[in-house]
Amino acid sequence: MKLYLAIFTGSAAAMDAWKALDSAVRARRERDGLQAWQHWATTHAAAIADIGAPLGRTKRVSAAGIADIRNAMGAWTVVRAETHEQAAAMFREHPHFSIFAGDGVEVMECLPMPGQA
């Protein structure tokens, strides 16, 4: 089995729309979304290598120094799968974007370091 990193993405516009929801609607979606996320995690428990975590503010370090930046990354998870397609399929209809304000999940293979196979 290979390891795949899943990055949960979002946008400022989607978050603004989420915040603009009626508070009762947003509370219901939060409750439903947490239940759906727990169901997703239970369904895929055998494939989850690391459940991951939400991501906070970002600093970019480069030759120019250290700077505060914004990116689309909101959280991460690592899963095991035989193929890239199988890994990606685990996230179809994920509550991150089907219920919450996320806009997608980017799935990429974690490759071995050069010289280590």
C-alpha cells in the first residue's frame, strides 16, 4: 500500500458565504457535518494512516526572509491505498465540501526520499 496526503482546501469566498448563513442553519450544518465526518472516518478507519489536523496561519520562509501568507490549505489527512485513484475516491462527497465551506480535497502520493525505496 502507498501513502497519500490529502489536503483539505477552502477559499475566503466560501468562508464568507458560510459565515453569512443564518445561525440556526449554520449550527445544523455544523452538527450534521461533524456526524458525517465521523462516519467518513469510521468507514475509512482501516485506510487512515494519520487522521491529521486542521491547519493554522501560514508563514513562508524563502531567501527573501519570513513572511505571513494566505493559502487554500485548511487541514490534512494521510491515507493508505493501492492506487492514486482509490485514494482519491475515498474523498468523494466528503463533508468538508458537501456540508462544510471547504471547496475540495487535493490528494497526492507521498513518494519515498531519493535513495530510500
